[in-house]
Amino acid sequence: MAGEPQDDCLFCKIVAGRIPATIVRETETTVAFRDINPQAPTHVLVIPKAHYRDAAALAAGAPELAADLLRETQAVADEEKLESYRIVFNTGSGAGQTVWHTHAHVLGGRGLEWPPG
């Protein structure tokens, strides 16, 4: 069920403290941690503590939580002293989503070309 922790979800396990992560920020509703395979000098994932499959499901099911998630991306960028940065939500396997728990990638610390990919 949307919002409920999933036993087979990597990010739910991080939220529960069952898998270690380098946490950089935590609020009542979100957790931000360093990506284990960084694609930029700063690469932090910001996730809701509640389980939603992807950004579309989060926006539809819990818009206030989606807003919390976006606010936290700004807080991460501020703490990392990023003047410019990119926020990426991969939605679906064709877009590169590999963990089925909504997450925003905060990328910065180098020039980011357009278009990506």
C-alpha cells in the first residue's frame, strides 16, 4: 500500500536504519543521504520516509509530502553551498529508475550539460 514501508525496498531499509547510509539531513518526513555511486562532486538523494513508488505516485497520493521533499532539496543545496544544481527524478525503468521508492537526486559541484543522458 502506498505510504507503507516495503520489506523489499532498499530505501525503506535505510529509513528504518537497517542499512547504513551517509545521512546529511533528516526531517520528520524526509531523509537525505549521499549516493553510493556519485555522478557529480555533490550527489545527494532526498527521499520521503513514506514509501511511494515514484514521483508521480507521490504527487498524486501525498502532495504535501512532495512539497516537503522539494524543500529539502533546496536545504541540501544550501548546506552543500551549491550556487547551481540539478534536481532529477527518474520515473520508470526507461528513465533509469532502479529503486522503486521516490527519490530526488541533487547534483552539483561541476558543470552539468544539457541535454542530459
